[in-house]
Amino acid sequence: QLQAVIFDLDGVITDSAEYHYLAWQALADELGIPFSREKNERLKGVSRMESLEIVLEGSRLALLPEAEKLRLAEKKNDHYKEMIGRINPADLLPGIPELLDSLRERGISAGLASASLNAPLILERLGAARWFQAVADPAELRKGKPDPEIFLKAAELLGVTPGNCIGVEDAAAGVVAIKAAGMKAVGIGSAQQLGAADLVLSSTSELSALKLLELYAG
Ligand code: G6P
Ligand code: MG
């Protein structure tokens, strides 16, 4: 029986993935290093410091001392926080409020598995915290996606068996993490990027409790 659905945040619950992209692009421009939407795909689901390493990859700045790198990551985060400070309930992606209501009515729990340290703040701004019975804290975990740890942690907090869960992700690394956790995976985005998922939908508006129940049963 389907016990819980565990969601990624950025790009699934709200489009903060776009703000991450804009903030990294601004930092890259300032540093005079190339960055693109294509490279940005690799940052989805990846922690802040690991993301910085990818942004700096191929540049001499990759050799900067750790303290300087922390400063750059903080700079990106300040810009990001400025942008997410304007997030409000209208920024919930299409179909998400309906889906979370419907899961609750059916007694199916919702959990959050986001690598973002800003996730609790964003949930608050969205007015979405009330829908989630558990939020995994990435600061307490050892390994990021594609490691399954964060999805397993969310399941543990919810008190459910991973095999009775579905995970929803917009990132390739996230889909791999869900599958490694022994859960069924729904990818939001292009089938080309998210081919490893059990079901790929092009938008959150196509998500529904019925579709998830069908996927779980099938
Ligand atoms: C999510 C996003 C990543 C982001 C990471 C850390 O996983 O998909 O793009 O880098 O969270 O976010 P943070 O808010 O902690 O910098
Ligand atoms: Mg994401």
C-alpha cells in the first residue's frame, strides 16, 4: 500500500530552481567565467558547495583556498535569499496544492527531501509547511543525491517503509537517489534527462493522487 510521497522542493513544489540558476549565473558573470543552462542542469539537487565546484570547474578559480570558496558560496546564497524573499503561496507550482490536499484526504503522508538549507524558509513563504509531516534536514546528512540517504531519512522520519513510497524529482541525480532508496520515481521534466524514472511528466500540472496510486500499483 502506498504510504507516503516524498518530494524534492526546488523545481517540484516551487520554481526556486530558476532562482538558483539566476544566482549562479550572476556569480559566474561577476567572476568572468562561462556558465549556461546546460551546466546548470548538473547543479540540480546538488549541495551548495558541490555546486560551486561545478561552477568553477575548468577555471583557475577552482584552485582558490577553501575560505574564498565559502565566501563565493555565501555571496550566491545572499543573492538567492534576496530573490526567494519574495516567494508567496501563488508560487506553488500548478497542481501541487490540489495534489497535497488529495494525498492528505487519502491518508497518504507527504515528506520533503531537499538538499537546500533554505527549504524550511521556502516552505514557510509558500504557506506549504502544513502539508508536510516530515522534512529531512540536509545539514544532518553525510551524502547528497544521487546517494539515497535523504530519501531514506524522510521515510524514516515519516515512519514508513521505503518500498511503500514514491519520490518526485526534477533532477537526474534525484531520480537516481529515489531508485537507490528502493522507491518508485516520478520525474518532472524531460524524458531525455530523467529516463531513469518510472514515470516522467513534463509538468507538475500532470501530477495527481490517482496517477501516483496507479504507478504504485502497476
Ligand atoms: C537543491 C537545489 C540545488 C541547490 C541545493 C542547495 O537541491 O536543487 O540547486 O544547490 O538545493 O541549496 P541551498 O539553498 O542550500 O544553497
Ligand atoms: Mg529539484
